[in-house]
Amino acid sequence: MKLAGKTAIVTGGGGGIGRAVSLRYAQEGARCVVADVKLSLAEAVAKEIQATGGSALAVSMDVTKQVDIDQTIQAAAKAFGQVDILFNNAGIFEMAPLLKSSRESYDRLFDINVKGMFFMMQAAAAHMVEKGIRGKIINLSSQAGRRGEALVAHYCATKAAVYSYTQSAALAMAPHHINVNGIAPGVIDTPMWATVDGLFARYENRPIGEKKRLVGEAVPLGRMGSPNDIEGAAVFLASADADYITAQTLNVDGGNWMS
């Protein structure tokens, strides 16, 4: 088991990619703190882990609230001693034509996808530095951060910011032997895609389901990804196998983006 004896916090751990990574981390021996704005979802994942003999703690956390971030770190340390791994996954998606995009949408996206990501990373890194932990931080970006998209300007910008903060944090934490990397998924078939598909149907005048089908067909490997397609990269970057890797964002997208 690659993560035996480690404690991992997974934000947005109640569903989709966060759930898949939480379950896989537990299979690899990690004690998992499943953090989600919806406590019931986090509790369900924690129970799944516990049912297979793993150790897990569910916490309610809103990444836009510093008190929630601090309490999550404290709860993890109290329950399991320390935090070795952060899978920084919480995020939202919204879209609108550029000329109709609102300040409210801008604020929501940046508050969660950028500020929430940064201050969660900062808190985990501070804990690791204080405890002398050679930790691993993995920030979830997106292929959308590699390029702009006409209907998704704010979301693309937030994910581009994740790339930049990952690089800066990696350089800042290198003297402390803390690795900071990212994962950039492509199109992943999560429950969020029902919302995404509906928005594309609205703004591109498509039937429901067409956009989802088309983006899957456009992937070089011929399909949308699943949350389970992300978990292997998440384990690798959290493990000793990635000790000499930092400031990188790994594309896990079926060949959609080549860099």
C-alpha cells in the first residue's frame, strides 16, 4: 500500500472525483478526512471507507470560510495526529456568454475555485511546516485552465490560476520538502456534467445530452473519463514515487491536451 500510515484531507470529497480519490486513498492505507460542504455526502463516503476496514473522518467544510478550513486541519490532527496529504479538489462550474456574465458568478467562482483552493493549501502547508512533515499537496485544475473558452471565461480563468498558484507554492515549499503538484482532468463524467450539459444545451441551442456525447467522442481515447481515471494520478502524486516531482500539473484527459 503506497499511502500506509499517512493522513489525507480530500476537499469536495463527498462526490465525483473527490469520492473516488478518498476511497482509493483508503485502499492504499491512508486515513482519510473527507471534507465537503454537504456533510451528509462526506459522511456517506466515510462510512464506505469504514465498512471496508479503513479509517475515515467526515467533516463539514466550506472552503470560502477560513474558520472551516482551520477547523478541518485541527480535526484531522486531533483524530489522526497530523496531515500528510492534501487533495485540494473542491470547486464549482458556471458558464454564460461573455456579454452576459455577471459579477455574482465571477465572485462565486473565484471565491471557491481560487481563494478557497489557495487558503486551504496555505493552511495545510503551514501545518506541515510546523510539524516538519514532508507532505504532498495536489491541487485540482482542469484542461479548461490551459485555454480560454467563449462561454466559460471565468471558470477557465480560475483553473489557470490553479496552475500558477501550484507553481508558486511548490517553489515556496521546496525548502521544506513539501511537494506541490496539480492534476488537470479533461472531460470527466461526474454528476456535475448534468448541469454542464444543460448549460451548453441552453447557450448553444442543443438537445440535452448532445454536448456530452460530442465531447466524449472528441477525446482521442474515444470516451469521457470517469472519476476512477483520476485516482491513479492522485495516488502517485501523494506517494513516495513522486518525491522528486514538484511544480507540475499532470494532464489526465485522454489525450485532449498535449504539453
